[in-house]
Amino acid sequence: MKQIGRRYRWLVPIFLMASLPAWSATEVEGLDFKHGIAFFHELKYSADFTHLDYVNPDAPKGGPLVLPTQTSFNTLSPGNSQSLTAPGLNWTLDTLLIRAGDEVTGFYGRLADGIAITEDEMAIVFRIHPDAQWHDGVPVTPADVAFSLEYRLEQVEGNVWYGFVKEVEQIDERHVAIHLNTPLTLNNIIILQFMTVMPAHYWSVRDPSKVSLEPPVGSGPYRVSAVSQGRYVDYERVPDYWGRDIPVNKGRYNFDHIRYEVYRDSTVTREALRKGLIDIWTEQDVRYWHNSFDTPATEKGWLKKIRRSFGIEIGIRRALAFNNRLDRFKDRRVRQALTLALDFEWQNRTLHFSNRTRANSYFPDTILEATGLPSEDEVALLEPFRDQLPPELFTEPFRFTEVESPAHHRANMEKARALLIDAGWEIQDGVLKNADGEAFEMTFLSQNPEDSRILLPYFEQLDQLGIKANIRLAESSQYINR
């Protein structure tokens, strides 16, 4: 709630001009393009930086890297969101921007060597790097950016991710403008920095939405060298990659060959790691982290256990998300009751070796996290909506209730029952129903069978409230479509 209604201005100095439907070459020349942009703070790296601080610019290059993936694949097409795209394919394509790994909201040019924003923040202009080229030697142009963005806007999910885009304008041979429906936000930039640019000259005579195992033309540090559907995909480093020496890439992409191998089962994947068939495994289950890797190989230093820091990645790592489009979840009292029913502390002790930390914000441990009570400026912004907001927002700092004992959890369950009754739900013959006699049921959609271990204890608590809950496992394509 801390940032409601606030318009953030760029802290990086940027030449500003009125937003126009089209620019002439003279007007573009008048723009003061910058090497990066930032929200909330100054850019860490100046225009003349040579490399990111957290990489070794002189890192040796060579050798193979074998990585596991538990998601099968059936296509090498980067434009088919309804199919299973091969893992690692993003390494074959460049993006306009890259987010620095040691800044919360610092973005620097990659395909773009300059960025400018209009005074009303209704358009952003990218200047394409003069050396950028595709693997077949064709230069990257604004036409490629326009093709990539317009193609995505035509897809089913286009308006979900790119609904902020009004139109794309090719200004000249190096400049492209993205006109917006609303003033530019951090979320817009985050989405744009994930958008890989596709070669228009290649895909204009092919259908990016079709399933295909033909290695596509890219512009990135790697290209596909071999593929076997659903088994593995190999990538080779492009020795003459156009961007190998630009500052955001210096010291990165050092392996000559990278292979992704498909392992459907976590137990099999762990065994493959112990046998040396794969090089890295990210363990998501804390039980196995504690119990499965104390082997002779670990004692000899052949196998190393490293706790990963997520750096400046913003957001909670795992969460139960309510679909607020469903009527029963639109009532805040219902959502609060469901939250009270979850005994996080018990789950953390019993299931996670007390390794989990509960997030009290969508942006924990960053400058974006709301802490304490609203400031005077924030209260001024919130005041017009006071009658629509919970009163405690103005008097109590938000934190989830910590369950200190079984008695404490029983008290939480009583509060949950009272909230549900207040919201119009009552238990009839052990089933929670509304005034129309509709039973309260919940279905949790998941891709991971191991989620059952976490959810089943929660389902027992929901059952005490008269709520019938179940988990539905879905393959990746089904999960996306749902």
C-alpha cells in the first residue's frame, strides 16, 4: 500500500520532449540518449563502464556445461507460447535491455545503445547498436523490434503482457519508438527487458507460432547445434558474437557448449548429479538439501553445496495466489480467513527445517517494501479512499500473525470462522455454504507433485472451516492455458 497512486520520475537525467505521434530525423537527433535508465535510485554504472562488478571480465572461455531440466519441450520456435519451448533458447536471442544483477531497478542497453523517454512518459525511444547483427550477418534493425512486438501483441496473451503498448514506430534505420497507452512504469520496463527480439527477415517467411525443431536464426551469444525432441538440446557459443565485448556482456557466456537434458523425476536428477552426468542442480526441497548430498564426493570437494543468494531479484519466491475473479475471493474477509488458517510456523519447522522466511511484502528486503505506518505523504494519497480501505492500514503496520503455539493457532481458526460468518458463509452439515446454498470449494493448480506435501496439512485446516480443497496437477502446457 505504500506506493499507491504515486508517479515516479526518472532519477537518471534524460532529455525530455513532448510526446508526438511521429518523429523526424532532426527531432531524433535532438534527443539526449542515455546508456541506461533507473527507477527509485541513480544508476550504479556510468556511461563509460567496462563491465559489471560481479563478473570477471577476464574469465577463461571453453569447456562444456550440462544442465538438467524437468520440463519437456517440443519446439525451437521463440514465438509459440502455447507449446513447450526448448530450455535455454533465450540465449540465442538478444533483448533491448538487460537488468543489472546488483541494482534493484537499473537497466542498461544491450541491443539498444541508447534510450530516451518523452516528457509525458508516453513513449520510449531505443537506438539500435550499430554493430548488432544476426548470426547470418544481417544487421539488427528497428524493423526487427517492431516485428517482434507487433507479433506478440497479436497473440492471445499479448494484451496481458503488452497491453501498455499503443503502437510501435520505426523512425529510421537505427531508431524505434514504442508509444504507450499510459505513462511508463517500472513494470513496463521489466516486461520490455524480457522481450527477445526476433529476426523479421527470417520469421516473415515462416510462422513463429508453429511447432518446429529447425534451429532458428538468432543474435545472441549461443546458437542451437543439436536437438532431440523431449531429450536434450545443445547450444554452441558463437565465437564472433557481435555483443561479446559490450559492457553488460563482458566476462559472461564463457562455456563453449551448453546442453540441457530432460529429467522428469527429481530423484533421478539427483542421482545423475551424484554420478557426474550433470554439472549443476538447484535443489528446491530442503529435505534433500540436508540429507541427500553428504557423500564421499562432497567430502572430497568434487561435489559442492552452495546456498544461492537471489541478489536483487524482487518478489516472493513462492506463494498461494487467490483468483480474485471468482466471487468468493473478492471479499477481503474471506482472504483474511484463509490466510489465518495457514499455520506457516508449523509447516516451516516440520517440513522445511525452519529454513523458510515468510514475506510480509511482495517486495521483501528492498527499498520497495512497505514498512511501518504510512508516511504523511502516503496518507495524503490514501485519504480520498479511506472509506474503501481497512481502518488498520492507518494505525497498524502490516505483518502476518506469527503462530507461537497450538493454542495460538486455535485462536486464529476462531477468528477465521468469525470472518467467514461475517462475510455471509455458514457451516451446514459440516460444509461451508453461502446464502444461496453454494458450497465453498477450492482447487489449487500446480505443476509440481511435491506441492501435495505442503498443501495437504493446509487442506486439513480448511476442512475444519468446512471448506473442501483439492490439488490439480497439470503439465506445463495445461498450466499455461488454465
